Amino acid sequence: MYILCFIYVLFVKYEDSMFFNKISEGVGKPTTKLVQDAACGISRSKSCLLSNIARDLKEKVKVLNTINRLSNRLYIVIQMKRKKL
């Protein structure tokens, strides 16, 4: 039973990874990770606040470091978008 659960979790994680790679095609790996972390964090926390997203990502680093990483990457993406306009 545990093996089936493990295989299922790996399959779901792989499918999610392929989904995020498709929707963030043409951008760099850090932006793809931002999209993935934001989507997962928003769905888990049911909030769009970076502090709640960072808390629900449950990373091994401090929550403040995760907030800073998400914030910095989001700022870079916004700046890139403004330059294109």
C-alpha cells in the first residue's frame, strides 16, 4: 500500500511539474519556480499575501528568507514586464 501511495505522489508531482513548465514556457528557471511556489502557496494558504504563501510552503529556511525570495523575484518579473510595454 505504501509503495502505491509513494508512486502516486511521484506521479502527481511530475504532472504538476510538467504543467508549471508549460505555463511558464519561455521564461527562466527562477520565474518558473516563482510561478510554482506562488500557485502552490496560494492554493494551500487560500491567501495571496506573500507571508501566508511563504508560511504554507513549509521550506527548511526561515519564513522571512522565503518572503524575500518571492518578493525579489516578483519585483524582477514586474520590471521585465514594464520594459516590454
